[in-house]
Amino acid sequence: MRLATPSTASWLAAAALAALMATSGDLVAAQSAPDSENGRYSMTPIPEGVLRLDTRTGTVSTCTRNDAGWACYAVPDERTALDAEIGRLQAEVEKLKGQLAAGPTVSGKIDEPMPKSDPLKKAEPKVAEGDRKIEIPLPSDQDVDRVMSFLEKAWRRLIDMANRVQKDVSGKI
């Protein structure tokens, strides 16, 4: 075995350094390459711009061009929102079941018995001597006068309107 001379050692070190830089250069180039070149994103044109699918995470984004350049915004994931709402409702149901199982709590309880009659129930028609008679209250003279006054005014307005229409039609012919 022969010992390496200083010139041979420096030459080997330089070759090793060059080989290291060549291999690390490929790694740096692979890492600095855009993700779209590695197949991470799948792009689909849409009327507003581009629909971008991240194949690693499954996130969908819409990309649109504006004055500042391209901007991508994640599309809301409905499934995530639905799962969150289902979880919230399940927790609420469990809470209500627990409250129901704890027993009913009555507030405002009184010791007095409830009245036997219903105050909202209408009174039965008056019964005289075993025969059922229904009494219908008739309108007073004042009520009849008001109705007649209203009908007279309405009739006069109708006649006036018919006369105006007749004059308009006969004047235009």
C-alpha cells in the first residue's frame, strides 16, 4: 500500500467534494423544484380560473388571477362542516338525555288545586224550559245606519267612476 502524497490527497479531497456537490446538487434541485413538477397538484381549468387539487392532502382550491397575480383559496370542505355539526348535535343530545334522566324539575308549583272550569271555553247557549234556543244578538240601529252610510258612499263612488269612464271614452272617439 502506498501512502498518499499531499498533492494526491488534495486531488482526492477535491474529487470527493465534487462528487458530494454533484449528488447534493441533485437533491437541492429536486427539493427546490415546484411541487407541480413532482405531481403534487392536479390542475383543471374552470371559467373563473383554475381548480387545484393537492394530491397529498386532498385539499381543493380555486385559483384566480387578479391585479397582484394569481391567488388560490381553499374550497370549504362540506364534509368537515357536516361532521362538526353532527358531533355538536350528538353532544347536545347526550346533555339533554342526562338532564332528562336526572328527573323533572317543576318550577312554579303551587299547592292549590287547579280550577275545574276552563276560562277560555265559551259559555253554552242559554237553555229555556228544556228547549234549546240559540240567541243571536241583532245589530243596533246605530250599526245599521253605519252600514247604510258606507254602502251609499260606495255606490256614489262607483256611479261617479262609471260616468268618468263614459266621458273619457266618448271624448276620445
